[in-house]
Amino acid sequence: MTDVMNISPNLRALVFIGFIGGYTTFSTFMIENLNLIRSSEVKGMVMNLLLNNLLGLVLVIAGFMFGKYFINLMRG
């Protein structure tokens, strides 16, 4: 189908790897939380949500800080 529509390889990669890959990752995360609720492990579900989101944010901030440090280090 993409060959007929002449979609560039970069756009194809963005759609199939980026958007669809992100959707399936998020869906898996949410189904894990739903399964925790179904098994009456609400505390585990809350911990899963908080830790994934808070640690993710902390690691993104650390990545930005490391990136700035590395760029400044390379510039001399």
C-alpha cells in the first residue's frame, strides 16, 4: 500500500516505528496497570504509575543535563 502511495522511507519509518511503536508501548503500560487493578493490587498500580512517570521525568532531565555538559566539554 505504501508503494502505491509513494510515501518516503523517512515518513514511513516515522509512522510505523514512531507512532505505532509508541502506541503499543503505551498500551502495554496501561494493560499492566489494568491487570494490577483487576487483581486488587491498587497500591501496586499507583506505584507503577508514579515510579514510571517520576523516574522517567528525572531521567529525561538528567539526559538534558548530561547532554549540555557533554556539548560544553566537546567545545572546550
